[in-house]
Amino acid sequence: MNESLSLRKPKCILFDLDGTLADSAPDLAAAINFVRNERGLPAVPYEQLRPVASAGAPGLVNAAFHLTPENEQYHSIRERFLFHYATNIANKTSLFPGIPELLEQLRHLKIGWGIVTNKASRLTLPLIEKIGLNDADCIISGDTAPRPKPYPDPLLEATKRLRIRPEECWFVGDDLRDIQAGKAAGTGTIAAQWGYCTRPHDWNADYIAENPGHILRLVHSVSAK
């Protein structure tokens, strides 16, 4: 964990979804392996798929099939993956330890919280309902704004809906593009080290949180300044 002198008390904290609020890797990995099994291929070990869970369909299709969007087969495999995932979206997905307590304490402190994800809304909304996050103050999906993260558009849309300035909120995520989006939008940035991220110290985030409780500690720290 690192202490940041640049952050100030937020009016709202925005969170990425997969790998930050929710441990969705088990269901994502199962969905892409289902597609492999349909094609007579053995399952990819979960340990190889978990680190790319935050990269969404492109990352998982590439990890399981070594295909990028430029390949002819990519789109049919992606659609089959998304179909299976949508129908099994919360079999094993759960909130990371400490997240329910963090969100409850933010409410107690009168600090808002919201979700900004690159997951399409047709997947985001059913998932957050099943895992108990539908009381978020703001929900921005990958198809809500003109461009997804790492562009700033989703965060700017979130702050617009919340009627606050970007510098009045923090954005927490476990992927480099989360930090890039936050920097571009002008929010505070926090790398969620408990998620699927690797090498977060290279991202130039304002703060690296080892667990959700460290975010609450940071809130109290900046509130005391």
C-alpha cells in the first residue's frame, strides 16, 4: 500500500466491476472453456484465465484460442462465449471479501459510490442485480458512453450524472485502462491490488490498495487533513 498526498476526500468513489467489486473470473473462465469443449478442445487451466478476466471477451478469447478481433473466427467464438456467459452469469461470481463492508461504510460516511465497467449493459445489469449491487448511485456500462475505458468518456458520463466534478471523485480499478481512464478524466485513481491486476506499480496510480479496507483507511486519512 502507498500513501498519496495528491488525493482529497471524495464526494463519490467509482469502481470497476470485474476484478474490483466482483470476483467474476470463475464464471468467465467457465464460459470460454465451454466454447472450447464444444469444439472438442480441452479446458484451459483456470490459473491461466484468471489474470485476463478483467480484459473481457477480447482477453479471454485470445487466452483460450489465440485469436484477436482481426481473425475471421474471433467474432463467432466471442458471440458463443457471451451467450454462454449471459446464461450462467452468476453461478460462482461473488463480491470480493471486504467489498460489502466498504460500501456500507461509504454510505455511513455519506460518500456516494458507483460502477463504471466496460461490460455491456445487457450483462452488467443482470449481474449487479444477482450479486446485490443494484443500489449503486450510478451505473455506467461499456455501451453507455461513446467510447469505453481507457477513454475518459464513461467516467465523465458518470460524474455528469452524479452532478459532481471529476476531481471530486476517485476511480478504483484492477486494470491499466482503469487508471488511464481516470487520469484522462481527471479523477483520483486507485489500483485495486486484490483483483486480477499485475504490476500495478507501473501504472502511476495515485494509490495502490492491497484490500478494500485500505480504501476506507485512505478516506479517513484525507478527511483528517
